[in-house]
Amino acid sequence: MAEWLGLREIVRDEIQQRGEEGCDTAGFTERLGAAGTDEAPIMEVYHELMALEPRADFKYIEPSDLESIHAERPEGPRKMTANLDEAEWQNKFYGAWLGRSAGCALGKPLEAHDFMQGSGGRPGWHNIKLWFEGAGQWPIRHFTPGESTAEAQYDMKIARWSSLASCRENIRFMETDDDIRYTVLGLLMLEERGLGFNSWDVGKLWHRRLSFGQVFTAEAQAYLNFARTTSHISGDRPDNWEELVHWGRSYLNPYREWIGAQIRVDGYAYGAAGRPELAAELAWRDASFSHVKNGIYGAMFCSAMIAAAFVESDVKRIIEIGLSEIPQRSRLAEDIALAVRIAENTTDQLELVEKIWDAFKHYHCVHTNNNAALCAAALIHSGGDFEKGITTAVLGGWDTDCNGATVGSILGASLGAAALPDAWIKPLNDTLYADVSGFHPISISECARRSYNVFRKHQ
């Protein structure tokens, strides 16, 4: 739910964010407490926080501009080749859209505190297991049941207010979700602006197509800041638009390294199928509207993986290609490498999600790094198996629908629609509701056809 948090809460989260960026924030929590509830002293604390520089011993190199990111990335294929005919390409595009929808729908009811953050002294993944066991549906082989004895026994609840149409008993289509809306917006951006769009265009598209109630955390802050920026501007973007976008993604936005940009890239990656460098650059343009550093890298990493998956079937290689588009001395690259090592040395699904949870639980449940690490681990564990991939990604907890959608998109693009299991695809009835004009409802196959047309236009 989008909400405007109080100023104290935003600055409190900023203290955590600045610490993760390598700054010495000792004493700032106490100073914030002493500032009381008056705006002026709270903002004084905030401005001093934002003026901090990383410690001298901070070992990571994490730029946000594209040129510096490229200078810090390892070698990669950049552009791949595939000998696919038109029917094979279209099968892969349909698979990507279907896979994203199925993975998102599986995780959507579990996007609730008990499963994202844990409760009762249990980690989120354990609560997910208990929920499916309480419904007699363990191990996970179908969409999330809407009822479980775990609700009364362990005092846990699924997100019924937002996901009843995604529960196993009810699912008939892909219901509206931010993970789906952003995929649609990526498609629209490429249809309307082609490959030449920039971060300012992203803000304009959002303000035309999204209400404030449809954006969250970093997106909500950037949306509000963009409204302030553009309220006195008429016509096209101003000459100093890059400076304004940078202010908009940074000001009172401690969520700038959270997962929001990572879930927005699929529409761009589909348009750049087989071209991971281009997919990563398109993701960078979009992510730069609201995010910095690892928030951007997560978007570039996932976009490059999705684009590569249209051509590459080896999941380890897909991850390597994703990593080749982000700074190799970043926190995200280090976290992904750790997740891959864990997955390669752990064959049991429950043991895997437990190890991933323990390794990355210091992050917020909707941070980029822990969720990207879980996606990488789920891909390795899947070995290319669609069901194993999406169920592992969702079982891991944290941002359940986002991770299921990302892994589903990658494996769907790799395998193609014809190879996806009926149990996960048929209940969607080739229909999604995006809560975006012209896409509410629309057939999933039509979305795939339009993505394919964009891809062909810009090959």
C-alpha cells in the first residue's frame, strides 16, 4: 500500500540506507530521537546524513552513471545470436509473459508480513511451508491456497485484501499487480518512444498512466518528487532534466536501493531479447528515475538475464551474463556470487532457502540485494525446471510475488510457452488485468505478440 510516511520515519530509514552505503552513521539515531517532532531539526539531521561520504575502508565501487558502470563491469557477450524461426521466437515471448504471470500469481497471496518478514520467531520461508502444509498442499505444486489451518494455529494471514483472485480456489486470470503493470509500461514505452527514451520520459509516462495509489516506496517518493519538479514546467523536458531526475530519485528517498526498479524491467528486456547489454541499458534508464547504485544494478542484472534467456538455456550461464552488466566490485555482485555458491552446494530446497535467508536477512524484506540473491539461487536450484524455479523463489520469502515473477519470466523465456506445465498456465486462461488503460483485461498472448513486434522493429 502506498503511503506517505512521517518525516521521522523517512529519516530513520535514511540512517539505515546511509550505513549500507558505507557511511559512518554512529550517533544519528540518538540525534534523530533528540530532534523531537519539529521539521527543522529533523531536516538538519537529514541534510547532515546526506552529506556523509563512505568510509575510507568501504571496499565497494558503486557508481550510478552508465559510463562508470560499464567501466566497472566484467567481460560479457553483450549481444547473442540465435537461429530461431518466427514461431520459435513467438513461443518464447509468450512463455516469458506466461511465466512472469504464473510466478507472480503464486507469490501474490504470500506478500504479507508473516511470509515476507517472518513471525512467531519463525523465518518467512518456514511460515510459507506451514501455510501449504496446513492446507494439505505441501510440497508446492499449485497456486497458493486461500485457506489453511496455519491461520488459526500460528496466527498468520495471507494478503486476502489484494490477492483473492490469485488463490488456488479462485484463480481464473492474472489479476492486477504492480509487477504486471510495470511490464505493461515497459512495453508501452518501447511502442511509444522506441529505444531512445530516457529517465524523464519514464516520469512522464508514470504520471500519465499511474495513480499515486499504484506506486510504492522508492517509486512513491520519486513520483511525488517528479510532481514537484514538473509543476511549473510546460512542454518537453528542460535542459537540466538530468539534474532534476537525480534530485527526484534521491530527495527523501531512503528506498533508492530497494527492489522497485528490479521488477520494472521485463518489458524492456523482452524488446531486447538476445541483447543483454541493450536490455541492461534500457533498465538503467528506467531505474535511474527512482533508484541509485544497487537499486539500479538489480534492474540491470535481471534485465540482462531475461534478455539472455531467450537464447541461453543454461541457468548458470544466464546468471553470469546478468553479472557481466553490473559493477563487479558492488555489493550486489558479491551477494549474487555468494547465493550461487550456496545453491551449487545445496541440493535440498528447504535447506537452500534456509541458508539464503540466514545469509541475507540483514536486508529489508524488499531490498534489491537479498531478493536478487534469492532469484539467482532459485535459478541454480531449478536446473531449468519451471516449477522448481518459481516454487523455490516464492518459498524463500521476502518479496514473494516479485521473485516468483522474475524467475518465471527468465525460465518462461528460456523454455517457451509450449514447454510450461499446464498446472501453472491453464488457470490463467490467457488473460491479465493490469489496471492500465487498454490492458484491463487483455490476452497474455496479445501482450506477447506486441513485445515480439517491438523486438523485431528494433533488432
